[in-house]
Amino acid sequence: MSSSCGTGGCSHGANLESAQRPLITKNKVNEDLQSYWDTIYTVVDYQKNGWFEEVPQQSLDLIHQLNLDKDARILNVGAGTTTLVDFLLKQNFNNISATDISSTALEILKDRLQDNAKKIDWITDDLTNPTLLLDLAPVDLWIDRAVFHFFTEVKDQETYLNLLAQKVKKGGYVILATFNLKGASKCSGLPVRRYNELMLKTKLKDNFDLVESFEYTYTMPSGDTRPYIYTLFKRI
Ligand SMILES: C[S@@+](CC[C@H](N)C(=O)[O-])C[C@H]1O[C@@H](n2cnc3c(N)ncnc32)[C@H](O)[C@@H]1O
């Protein structure tokens, strides 16, 4: 599989059969896209994916400064197999939802979390054609690392941004991390759109104040680097 995001390796370490709680699934997910991502998570050991972080330090630092209550509602969109969920649970956050188009990714994450998987709400849904997510109660924090940049079509961006505007409470926060303008033009074989601070600010429109942004160069498991921009917005 060609990948500018450096998916590498072909072993799959996770035991997919020990899921403790059924995933909420639905029929209307874009099946081609779902199967594309399911395949990536099936053929590549998740720790070798070009976006894998042992410690998602930039996201954790941003979350730390928000001083959220432990029962704050946190939605990790396009969560994949992120270790962020593990760290949030260790910090005793108890109201976390993880959503992704790939049920395979969420199964791997559940498997890794073992008993703690019960503490998470799992939602398989398509951010560009949401159905289950429409019923989700508003959240205090929406976290997206390396997902929004895949939405190259304006209509998909608009659907995502409408959902975000509906689902983040007034006074709530959004962490949005994408490839920056020096970043790769593809990830996992898919084209991506790259952003700077102003472009993301413009996308989120008037409902959100930009609190902070910074660039960060991530080193992939392969040793290659990928420049990101991290932004933190507050819903007004
Ligand atoms: C590059 S990975 C990032 C995963 C995770 N956020 C992280 O930082 O480790 C992109 C993730 O977005 C998910 N994704 C792609 N398109 C999606 C869509 N339309 N709706 C929901 N999730 C999507 C993929 O399945 C994948 O898990």
C-alpha cells in the first residue's frame, strides 16, 4: 500500500477477538472509505502507522491547560488507535467518546484498553456523513489529530464543520491538528489539504476564538518527519 504517511510493516499484534463491548455500528458509513481504513489497520501493525504516537504530548499539553473537570465530555474524532485515550483514562477523565469510520481501528483500541474499554463510548460513524454522531450530546472538548486534513472536498469539510459547531458547547474547546503548509500532500495513500493558522481560523468561522496555535514536527516510526499545525479554539 503506497503511503506518504509511512504505514509500514505487516504484522498485526492486536487480538481482535477480545472486545468487551459491542461497537455501535450502522449501515450508512461510506463502505469504500471504511474498508480502505479497515484494511490499513488490518495489514499494518498500528504502532508502525505513520501517525502513531507513544505519547501524544502536544495534545496532552493543550488539554492540561484547559483545567477540565474529570467528568467533562470529551469527543476524540477519527480516534483510530490513538494512545490519547489511554492517557485521558489514566488522568481519570470519565466521559470520553471515541469515534472513527474504521471499526477495525476501534476494536484494536478496545483490545489494548482491556477492561478500561468499558469506560469509553464507542461510535463507528463517518464524519462526512454522520448519523449516530448527530444524536450525541454536546461536548466540552472535541479533539481531532490528523483527520480533518483528509477532507479535501468542500462539502465534506462543511459537513464536518457543521457537526463540530453543533456538538461543541458554548465555552467548550476544539483541538484541531492537521498537516501544515510544509506538510506532505498525501497520507496513507490519500490526498490531504494542508493548513496554516489563518486557514483553520477561517474554516471555523465566527463561532470560535483561536486561543493558541503552534507548529510541531512529528517524527514517524520510520524516522521520517511530518510538520503539523496544532490549534486550540474556544466556542463563543
Ligand atoms: C491519520 S489517522 C489519525 C488517527 C488518530 N487521530 C491519531 O492521531 O492517532 C486518521 C484517522 O481518521 C479516520 N477517518 C478517516 N476518514 C474518516 C471519516 N470520514 N470519518 C471518521 N473517521 C475517519 C481513519 O480511520 C483514521 O483512524
